[in-house]
Amino acid sequence: MPESTIAVPLDGWRDPASVFAAIAAPEAHSFWLDAGPDATTGWSWVGTGVVEEHPERVRSVPLTPSRGPWEAGRFRGGWVGWLGYEDAARRAGAPISDADTPVPAERWLRVELFVAFDHERRRVWAIAPATEAHAFAARVAGTADELVVPDPPPLVATSRHAPADYAALIERCRDAIREGDAYQLCLTTRFTITGEVDPVAAFARLRSRTPAHHGGLVRSGDT
């Protein structure tokens, strides 16, 4: 985080979902690290970023203690993104799927413009470079109090495995555990939906139906 980045406290509480919809969702590269819709502890962060063209830079940054007092949470700016499962599994020698996927194996957004939410103290900060911070804080303060998510059109989901096939895979996992080949297995499958899907609305509906205390949405271009 550059030394010129500052945190501006806001008056009153803001809804992370509404702030994300108004501030971050319209941007090509955005993120929402979420403590949950009814969280009373923990932190959420919402913001935008720029794609890091050289991911190796992220791995080379030394982890050092935070510089000086900073009340706006543990995240002070840097990178938000993902490492793909398959790449890590390949390097560990584990079997992986050969299926092509449009999702990049690694993607990082360089973040200097974001909002921090302290759910326990019900406090909010707008974080940005000093020259932009107060204007950015005014934008955040002007967002709506509540996000309204419209019902999506009906869509059909197609599963990778038929129910009977998936049940058979579960039995194979149980056999492996009984034989001592593993003590815990996480069996997953994939559902494909054909049609237009609004990722923000989909995440918001998933968040309301099955809330999690550590959820997140990262959008970078078409991914």
C-alpha cells in the first residue's frame, strides 16, 4: 500500500451489498470479501482493482508487520485474487481434471480503492489515495441503504453427474476411507447454466438464501 493511501471514516453504517452494487459492481475488476448479511463480528471489504500483469510480483512481496496505527481493519491494500486448485494440485503431484476451463489459473487485482466494514463496531471507512479519498468517501456515503435484488428469469441447470452416478462416486469415496487410503474426501460436481446470468444478483441471492461468514465475489473482466 502506498504511503499516500488514507482511510476516511464515514458517519453511520452502510450496507456492504449496496456499496458493492453502487461502487464496485459497475467496474470491470472488482471484489467483495464478505462477513455475511447479518454479521455482528468480523470485517467485509468491497473495492476495485487493476489487473496485475506480472503475478510473480505477488509471490515475491515479503510479509512484514503493518506500518503504524491503522484502525480500518487488517487489510490495508495490496492484492485480491485467486490461485486455481488445479495448478496447486499439479505441483503437489495430485491427479487433476484435463477439462478446459475459461477461468485463469491465477489472477490478482492491485487494490488501492476500497471500503472497509467493521461489523462489530458498525463502522465504515473509505480507503483511497490521498488525492481521491474524500471524493471517494462522498460517493460511498451517497449509496442507497438497501440493495434490491430482482428475481432472475427461470434457467435450467445441467449437472456433470447424474444422481445415480454421483451416488456411486460417494460409495467409492467411502470405500477409499474404509481401506485407509484417505480419512477425508471432498467430492464435488459441476452444474452448468445456459443463458445470461448477472453475477452480482446471483451472489446476492446465494448470500441471502445460504449465508456464510466467509464469502466472496471477485470479478475480473468476463470471469
